[in-house]
Amino acid sequence: MFGVVTRNEEELEWPEFDASFYEVKDVTGRSAEPVADGVNMVSCFGDNAAVEARPELAPVSDAGERATRERPYFDWAYVCPTRADYREGMLEIIEDCAEVNPDVRLDDVGFPRAEYCHCERCAERFEASEFDDRFAWRADVITEFVAEAAERIPGRTYLTLYPDPYPGHLYERSGLDLDALAEYVDEFVVPLYDMAYTTTYWLETIASGFEDALDRPFSVELYAVDVDVDSLIHAAEVAEAYGENVLFGYDASNARAALRRMQAESRDGVSHG
């Protein structure tokens, strides 16, 4: 199956796509009304606007650095996952989405990197917890949030993963315990973004790694903006061998062109004896 990830509501009904995902809240903090014709997506702990308005929301490293766009490696600002007020707001958005469409996709779930968070609130909560290991405590924080979100989602719960299947990396980086999360997640989504897809061996390597790492189905999301159609088709063919679905991100017209050509070539290849 092939699907689209979009911010444009009208593209959700294009017949070329078997599945449609609609970005209700993104990492900028921009929000839209949930839709019934697609799976609504919510960026949970990535939020530039929230952190700009309230800098104290950002996680703090052991060196005292906040997880904002100004830091190396960060394309957007993060909110500390222990912020109860912010979490409640996210759960309300998720609940609103689920009332319109029973399936919901959770994006940007987790701590920003392994060295976060060492804010006073996290230090107090870790100290008062049953855990001796900070990584285990962080994983429990994230699993608890996903469990609370899944309770509000009557359909399929999707969860986006950072594209690193190497054993232990997601656990240490983001606090994602894949085995624990599998109890609450119906399908994972792995974005494997490239600006050109002129080579795809790396795409196959990462996708096959997730095939080994996950006990739940997963889909591969490709970047479709300004990518050559032939290259996008080749990437889709590789991703299709591993993913439950192949999703095309943020250029539905280019994705539609690729799918139409794939379908045409498939029909041309059929012979009847």
C-alpha cells in the first residue's frame, strides 16, 4: 500500500493513495483542525512556538544547555516530556483528533538526545522514582505517555521513530523502549528522508534493521519534495520490500506522478498467453 503525508486537506482524497496522514500539529507549533478523511498526526514534544513563549519548557542537558533550534543537531525545539501541563495539552489534542478519526499518529515522542533532561523537575522525579538507572526512568516516562495517549485512541495508534535501528540506540537517545511500546502501538512509522535517493543501499540497510528490531508492523516514509520521479520510484520499490506501507511526505503531486508511472509500468509488464 502507498500513502501520503500532507498538510493539504484536499490531497487526502486523491485516489492514488491507499492511506492518508494529515499534519494537525507540527514542530513549529502550527496547528489545524483534525480531519475525518485521514489519520491525524500530532507532534508531541517538538514545538518551537511553545518553547519560544516559555523557554523553561525546554529540556536541559547535564551541561545546562536547553534543547532549542540554536543547538547543534536540533532542527526544532523540544519540550521536556515531564511537563505535566504540556502533556495534558497534548493528550487533549490527541483526544480531539480521535473523536474525528479513530486512528492517530504520534510524532516526535521522546527525549531529544541521551544527555537530556537534567532540569530540576526531572532530577526530583528521578530521585523519587523506583529506578536507579536514568535511562530506565526516562523510558518509563515515555512509555507512560504513549500508554495514556493510546487510551484515548480507539483505532490504530501509530508512532514515528527516529531512523536508527541499531540495538539500544533509540532507548538511549530518546527513551524509547520498543518492546514496552509495542503493547500500545499498532504500527510504527520510520521516516527515511533523502533529497535525491540517487543511492538506496542505505535505505535497505536501515529498513531491514527495523524489520529485525520491531515486533509490530512498520511503514517507511519517504521524502517526495523535488525528488526525481525515477529515483523516488526506485526508493519506493526498496521500501516496499520491508514496510507495511510506503508513505510519501509533503509533495502529493510528485508522489502521485511516481505512483501513476509505477502502475503504468506494471500494466505494460503484464502478458496474457
